[in-house]
Amino acid sequence: MNLVDFLIGAFIVNALAHFIFGITKTHYLGLFGYSPKGNIAYGLLQFVIVIILLLVNYSYEAILQNGFVIGGLFVLILFLLFGRFSLKLFSKKE
């Protein structure tokens, strides 16, 4: 493991956390302030950074053979696509 691998993993986890804070409208400090939209934007920025780091440092075949990276990206992409839907589906109706 090198520093780039550590950063990729840290950015994946942090992007997921900020995206969750954003869709749940939790005010949490990110690069773009405390707002939920700022947290979503910060999560998307980190996702883009992860993709760039992966493509610069590894070949496409090497990325596809790394199960940890594929699993982390898969969960992050699922939250990006279905996070708001699942929040509405499973939140309590008042």
C-alpha cells in the first residue's frame, strides 16, 4: 500500500459520509460550508478526485481486479443514485 491507495480509500469513505449528511439535511462542516447542498457538492468533488487518482495511477484492468476499490465505488455510486429515494422510502411518516 502506498499513500495514493490510502487517499483513494479515505476519499471514498469521506465522500459517502458527506453525501449522507447532505441528503439527510444534516448541517456538517465540509469544504463548501455547513449546508446540505455544500455537503453533497463536497461528496461529489471527492468522488471525482477518486476517479482521477485511480485513472492516473492504475490501468483500467488493474482497477477492475481490485475488489476493495470496486466495492467501495459500488456502494458510493448506489448512494449517489438511490440515496434520496431510500431516505424517502424508509423515513417515518408523521
